Amino acid sequence: MSRWPALAIRRVFHLVNGGTPTSDPANWDGAVPWATPVDLAFVNGATLSATQRSLTEEGLANGSRAVPAGSLIVSTRAPIGYVAEASRPIAFNQGCRGLVPSHAVDIRFFRYQLSAMSERLAALGQGSTFLELSGGALAGAPVVVPPLSVQSAIADYLDRETARIDSLIAAKKRMVELLTERFWSDVTHRVASRTSTFVPLRRYITRITDGPFGSSLTSSDYADSGARVVRLGNLGLAEFRPGDAAYISCDYYLTLQRHRVRKGDLLIGGLGDNNNHVGRACVAPDLGPAIVKADCYCAHVDDSRATAEFLALYLSSPLGAWGAAWAARGTTRSRINLDIAKDIPVPTIALSAQTEIVAGARRDRARAETLSRRLNSQNTLLQERRQAFVTAAVTGQLDIPEAA
């Protein structure tokens, strides 16, 4: 229990509902930031100044509302409970509500308090299609209201202490990134030190196919079980990601045999993004009956010349990313077609050396993943500690001399 009085949010703030203007171009791409729950998620618990989309003054007047700097914006659907402090006048959509102070407060204190209340706010959500926190439920939610001087003292203290914890979390995240960077740097060095000669990928494979396009495979063809459909999301950097499983009926699978996947085949990503470069690859596990989807290529490796594990490792490395970009020169670098995939330059390395490189990479990756799990676990504990720390501070359970 807090030693300070608890008041309904409506006693401390004016609630402002958001909205979305029509798609008329005159309403959009102006100077008024327009927040959605996605924008709040990026800065949850902090300040917000920039958003993915913006409105013109006409758009604001026609279909939305803005809150002034020093207000809070809370997500009330999809999901509930993200909170940010507006550092400038910001509009928002109907998935958010604004809280404008009705009298003098230290808005930082209430930003911390609302962040600590996210689970309680989510529990107040209602709805059958999707959960939404109504304006009435948000307005009636209680917040503790200490004297203004105490609010500021606690906010100052939390600014210092959460910054320290956040710095530790950021440092550990960077360590995880460095472990990954070091692993791929070592892979590149091992490959580059063995040869300077490259030949097209087609020299190492006996068959390659792409996935069915257009009406040959649509969302209506998917089933709850049956033959597996390998999609881009399953293709990691030299690792198959089993999640997000999709299936088609076995009967329909029999009509798509040209696109089949077998255990040990090389799976190549024909489309890239910021986290997964085009041309990355992995080895297909035993999936049973399976096919590749569009933008995924399935190759059968000539095991007298190469191993699928080595090719997947190379194609997923920075050196392989360079090779895919080289083969795709003159085209859109984020996508390659089947002919370009066959032209990706691959190093000529003896099978024994390929096996040695793969074995070394397995050992290094296992060590890196063990360390990464440990660091991620430490970060989870730090984030839990931060949340508990904030909750204790804003409810008066933490002894802060400046707030006495």
C-alpha cells in the first residue's frame, strides 16, 4: 500500500481521444506527428517526439486530436499499456488516449507510474474481437498522487537509477551482437584463407527449384496439417527456423512435386531484409513431405564436390552476402531470381577442408550461443529488477531520502 493518496486518473488528467483522418492526401505527410501503438512500443516508458506517419493541420482538424508537450499518450488497444511522454504536440489514432494534466504535476513521475501499471491496465481491457481499454476504465484507474516536490524527487532518482540499469542492459545487448559479429568474422577468415578461387554455385548442385508463384499457391490452399511449406521466415543464417509452420494438404502437395524439399537439401533465400541478407541459406531438416514457397530456392548438392552444411555456412556469411550482391549486380539487391542464385560465386575448397571449417564453426557457434543465452538471461533479470524498482519507488515502498 502507498502512503500517499490514490485518485482516479480523471481527477489528475483530462482524457483526450484520438482518431484517424480519411486517406485524402491533403490530410497526410504534414508537420504534425501522429502516433499509433506501434510508435509507443518503440519508446515505451520514455519520451516520444517522432512517429512513423504525420498529419497536416487539415488532417488534424478533420479526423484526429493532439495533446501538448508534457502530456502522456497511452495505448488502449493492440496491445494495452504502452505509455510515452509527448515532448512536442503530438496527435494519435483511436488505439491511444491522451492524458493532459489538469493541474501542476511532474509528468515524469506519472510516466513512470503508468509504465509500472501496464499489466493492471491490460487486465481492465474488454472485447471479444480484440481487447480494448475503454475511456471510462482508464479514467477510473487509480494513481497515487504525492506532493509535487516528492513527485520531482522520485522522478529525479528514477531518471538516474533507470539510466544506470538501461546502460547495463544496452552493454549486454551489444556483447551479444559482438559475439555474433565475431562468429561470422571467423567464418569469413577461415573460408578466405583456404582459397582465392571461386566458381558459380551451379557447379556444386545437381538440381535447383523455386517455389510456386501466383495462383499456384495462395492463402486459401493452406491447411492445419499435411505437407510442410518452407517460407522465407524459416531460412535463418545457416540455421533452419522451425517456427511459423505452414502446411498444404497432401493431395495438393502431390501436384507440386517440382518444388519438393528433401532432408539435406540446401535452402536459399531469394529475398532479403535488414536482418537476413538475400542469398542466405540453411540445410533442410527432416520435414517429411515439404515444398518451398515463392522466393525460396531448394538445391540438391553434389556431395562429391561439396557439403550442404558448408555451402549454407558460406552463403550466410558476410563473404556469401558479398557474393550474392555481386551476382545480383544491376538488379534490385534485396531480391534475386533463380538464374542469379545459380551464379553466386562459391569458393573452391576441398571436401576435407569444408568439413573442418563446418566442425570449427559448430564449436564456435555453440560457445557463442551459450554466452548469448547467459547474457540474455541477465538482461531479463535486469528488466524485471527495473520494473520492480520503478513500482516500489512510485508507490512509496522504496526509501528515497530526497522524497522523505
